[in-house]
Amino acid sequence: MQKDSLETLLLRHYGDTASTPAGLEQRLLASARQKAQALHQEQQAVAYVRQKQVSRRHAVRFVAIGTAGLGVLSAGLELLEAAVGGQDTSQTQTAFP
């Protein structure tokens, strides 16, 4: 895919006689600075998380919470399966007396 320059895109859209929109360069520069700053902040956050050490207590707590969540999810799925299974058996019983 060919990437056209900004000038080419403006000429294609507005034609040869159109003037450049007012403040276009300033808006583009501000947008580029803002994106660069957001990227820098994201990189700093990632670096901070990678450098931060996790204590054993926090790791065990995290695993325990995850395991408890999986247990609750499993119990909920069993209840749902039993409810759906109960509906299926009652429907088959009424269909074949």
C-alpha cells in the first residue's frame, strides 16, 4: 500500500487552488507531541511494573483469589448444567410418555 505525503493528500482533496487550513502545522505538531508523551508514559508504566518485585505473600494471595474465582465459576457452571440438564430430561419425558 502506497503512503502519500500530507501535501499530496491535501492537494487530492482540496485541489491546486485551495489554501492550507489555518493552524494545520501547529495542530499536527501538537498532536505528534501528545502521542509521543502518551507513548513515553506508557513505556514508563511498563518499566515500573517490570522492575517492581512481588512478595511471596502477594503472589500467594493472587493465586488464592484466582483459585477461589475459578471454584465459584466451576460451581456456577455445574448449577447451570444441572438446570439445563433438568430441562432437557423433563422435555424428553413429556415427549415420550
